[in-house]
Amino acid sequence: MEILFGLLGGLGLFLYGMNVMSTGLQKAAGDKLKSIIGMLTTNRFMAVIVGAVVTAIVQSSSASTVMVVGFVNAGMMQLTQAVGVIMGANIGTTITAQIITFKVERYAPIIVGIAVGIWLFTKNRKTKQLAEAFIGFGILFIGMEFMGDALRPLREYEPFREMLVSFGEHRFLGILAGFAITVAVQSSTASTGILLALAMEGLIPITSGLPILFGINMGTTVTAMLSSIGANNTAKRAAAFHFLFNLIGTVIFISFLQGPTYRIITYLNSDSIPRQIANAHTLFNITNTLILLPFAGILVKLAKKIVPGEEESTHGIKYIDNRILETPSIATVTVIRETLHMGNVARTSLESALEGFIEGNQKKIDETFKLEKVVNELEREMSGYLVKLSNTNISLDNRETVNGLFNTINDIERVGDHAENIAELAEYKIDNQLNFSDNAIEEINEIATITLKAYKNALTALKNLDASLAMKVIEAEGQVDVLERTLRANHIERLNNQMCVPASGVIFLDIISNLERIADHASNIAMAVLDKVKTKR
């Protein structure tokens, strides 16, 4: 029991240290993570590099692959891009194992002490974030030392040693053991850490270590497969591809390349089993990628066979996904995209309402009512997502962005409400067969054109953080205010001259009032853009 508690305690420190290091690295990387993801193209070689770099920062191939499922589900990444990132993630996760084998446990307390001192006394945000990463780095090694100390008594327990040796003779059992450990702890890096701790205590030979390592690579696919439950078909196919990629690689190595791998790693490090395991881990994932990358298209077709069916059309939420919250800097990008998506749905709703009014088109009016429900759904989902995002380890800059988006999505939701108001007025006009003079229709078109352009420009300014365009929106809002007062006076004059019936007059005034309010909300979005631009300078 003492061994078990010591192992669990060490594993807990290891996982905590890895999490702290990952968080610090992500904060320090900041917008660089966004630009890394932005480098993604259909070029699979570039996608492999991106996957390796992101995983080296996140410190977990399981987390990276879960994020990939989230990206695919959110429409940020195509399946052809995802396959390269998944391959790269397998390579990136080997870096942690390589670092562990350098045996810096004796220096870990010093590293933690110095890093904590820097973290406490520095005021530079970037330095603080790097210090946090080093704190996690040191705690990770302290956890490794705890695991080693807990396992040391097992060197005298012959049945345990015989069981580990038997994994070399019965490779399937070794693969099964590695698979089971990884499924249990939900982290291939943690499983590899346990394997290396056994190797550092001389408890496992390399012949047994290799099958367990292959099992760990298989086990890491389970996390992504579980994550894909409830996702769209493309995301499920990404998880299926990950499973196929690691399965085929394991079969190839077990059947044909285990002997050559053993000779290479023993040649590189003849006296260190931990180094042999770390090198085998790297060699397996690099070689597997080189062998299977040319056949990625075939693997994608197999994944489509495993997950049949057409891709579902996207309604409502399009980009945000809880899986992406693992990397707050990237989650911030997705929530901005979702905000723009919501803004465009509201814009389409407004255009349909105006066309429904001018043309007397009931179909356009019904479309507005349908889209308004989508806007409301988006507002509810995004508000909840923004709360979750603000509770992550988000950078100060991204936190300001998130706080501003709370107001922006409220403005967009109100635009949808005003579009619905206009649609209701249009429906009343049709039902009661009300007529409007050519002058009234022309004036509505005039104020609607300026308002719609201002709203479109506000969304574009938000997308590009364009201060000059934001200023044009604010100027347009002033024009709409003046125009609304002018049109109101003109219409009252028409009523007084009996050129318009009172029922039509009330609708006219309500429409221009709604359009004036939409211009106000567009101006609010533009002012939020200006505030964001000022903080970045």
C-alpha cells in the first residue's frame, strides 16, 4: 500500500508539474499559438510541423489530438489538415520523454526555488509566465523522483520483475499493459513517465519496454475517440484516423521493425534503458510518420469507411467547441469567429426583414423569424462559452478581448431583435394591405442602406481590428441620427397633408426608429474595436 500511495503521489506531482509547465508555455507563447495554427494549409508536411510544435507546447499528444477533434468539429480545420497535425502530435509528445531521461532530479528543487523567486518578484508578464513554466518543469522532475522512490522496493520482489520480463516474451500482453495504463491515466506522457520510472529503477528490460511503449501509443488514441462522441462525422473521422495511424504503425514495428529498432537504440545508448526507451519512442513516431504520410489519403478513406455518412450541415454554433478550451489563446480566436458568424446571421436576418417589407414578401419575413431564433441560440451558447473561457488560464490581453465580446454579442443580439421588429411590421403591412408612398419607400431605402453598410463595416472592423473603418461606422451612426430626425419630420408633414394614412405612418416611424437603434449597436461594436486597438498600442 505504501508503494501504491507513493506512486500515486509521484504521478500526481508529475501531472501537476506538466500542467503548470504547459500553462506557462501557452501563456508565454500567447499569440504565437494563433499564428502557428494560422500556418495550417492542405500541405501535410507543414501540418506535421505544426502538430509537433503545438504538442511540444501543450505537453500532451492526447490534449493536442482532442483539440484537433475540436478544430475539425468547429470547422476551423479540414480533415486533410487534421491528419498531418495528428502525425505531428505523436512526434511532439516524445520531447517530454527525452527531457525526463536527462536525470535532472537533483537540480529540480533548485530550479523550482529560483523560478518561484523570479515569479514572485518580477513585474514583467512574459518573464513571470516563463518562470511559471520552469516551476512546472521542476515539479515534474520531483514527481518523477517520487515515483522512482516508490517503485524501488519492487526490485527485491521477484514476481513483479518476472511479470515485467514476461512482457518481452509475450508482446501482446506488453501492448495490452501499456494500452490499459494510458486509458486509465488519460495521458500518454504520464504513462511514458511511469515506464521511464520503472526503467530508471532497473525494473524493466528494453525487450519488455518496447511492447509497453507501443501499447501506450495505442492507448493515447482512446482519449480522442471519447472526445469525438457527439461531434460531427468529420471530427469522428479524425479520431478514427488517429487510431488507424497508431494501430498500423504498431503492427509494422512489432512485425518488421522491432529488431532494427532495438539495434539502433542499443547502439546509441548501450548502458541506459531509460534513454533507449525515449529514443525508441521518438524513432517509432518519426518513422511511423515517414512511412504512412504518403498513404494518408488511403487512411482517410478507411476512416470514412469506419464513420460512414454525409457531413451534417452546420446550424447555429459553428466554431466554438469545449475541446478547444485546452488552449485559451486559440479558443479566443474561435470565439471571435463565432461572434462574426453570429453577426452575419443577424445581418442576413435584417436584410430579409427589409426585403420582406419593401417587396411584401412573406417568405423573406418568415426567414427573418427563423434566423432570429438562431441568433438567440448563438447568444446563449456564446455567453456560456465566454464564461468558461474567462475562467481558464487566459492571458491579460485575451481576457480583455473576452470581456469586450460579452458586450458585442449583446449588441448583435439586439440587432437581431430589431430585425424581428421590422419583420413583424412588414407582416402587419401585408396582412392589412397598407400602402406607402414612393417618397416613404425611398426614404426607408435611404436610411436602411446607410444603416446596413454601417453594420457590415462594424463586423469587418471587428474581424480586422480596423480602427479607420470603425471611425467610419461611428460617423455613419451620426448621419443616421440626423437622417432619422429629418425623415420623422418629413413623414409628420405628409400625415398633416393627408398624403399618408395614420396606420402606415406609425409603421414608417417604427421602422426608421428600429434602424436608428441598429446603427447605435453598430457604433457600439465599432467603439469596442477602437478600445481594443488602443490597448494593443
